[in-house]
Amino acid sequence: MAPDGVLNGQSPISDDFDPSVFFDGNLRATGMFIDRFGVVKRRFTVSAKGIAESSGITLYETFTYDDGEVEDRIWHIFKRTDNRFDGQTGDLASDCIGTVRGPLFSWSYHFYLKMFGRRVKVHFDDIMVRLTQDTVLNRARVSKWGFFLGDVHLTFQRLPDTLQPPSAR
């Protein structure tokens, strides 16, 4: 993926990526943090469930890290006008504002990240690319005071609706 998320002007999907639609339902993600030297520092999986609301979506995430740590996060994503979205979660240190351009969704925010036994304020620049109707690739650049710390790479996969009764499948 190019740094700005542009796929050489090509997109396998023609319609806009709507986070409030994609993240509605059950999802699974796998990911890792790669430091600025190219070393994988941490791997994780995410179990998530999105619940659509009139103003957007609430996304419940559970991160399970390779060292056994488990972390829960709840995102509230609000759909605004002109392909814009706002996000809120407990560890935000600034506004979280996102924009959709075709199959790309990008947003930027300051976040209190657990590091070295304390909460450290870092900056995230996220770019999500919808590869298929059920798969999104996410790359988040992490920096502090303008210095690049590393990248978070995640692949989200939509799962069949496990809450649907068997007779309706």
C-alpha cells in the first residue's frame, strides 16, 4: 500500500467504503506492530462486533496479544456529511476525524497508548483499504513528536452473522 493509500489509481471495488456498513456485525482481525527498524514487536488478534445505530456504529473490540494481555476498546463512529466520519473512544487525546475516498478510509488522531507500564500520547494516521466486500487492510502509522515509531498492520475479515437463528441461514 502506498503511504497515502492510493492503489496506483486502481480499485477492485467501485463503490465508497462506508465504515458504518463494513464494521456492522461480527469481525475478526489479525495484526502486528512493526517498529521503525522493521522488527515485529507485537502480534495480536481482534474479535469485534459492530452494532449499527442511526448516527453511525458502535464497535466493540477485544485485542488478544501474543504475550497473553487482553485489552477491550469501544469505538463510536459517527457518520457526518460529505464522506466524513468522527470517532470516539476512551483513550483518545484529540478529535478523530476520518474521510472516505472510494474504497479508502483514512483518519488521524492522538491516542493514549499503553507502553512501558504507562499511557503515552502518540499520533496515529490510519488508512483502511477495502479489498473485497468482506476484507479490509489497515495500516496505521504511529509517531510521537513527529518521529516515526512504527506501523500497525491489521487485516479485518467480516464473519457470518453468528447471532442469526439456524432456520434463517
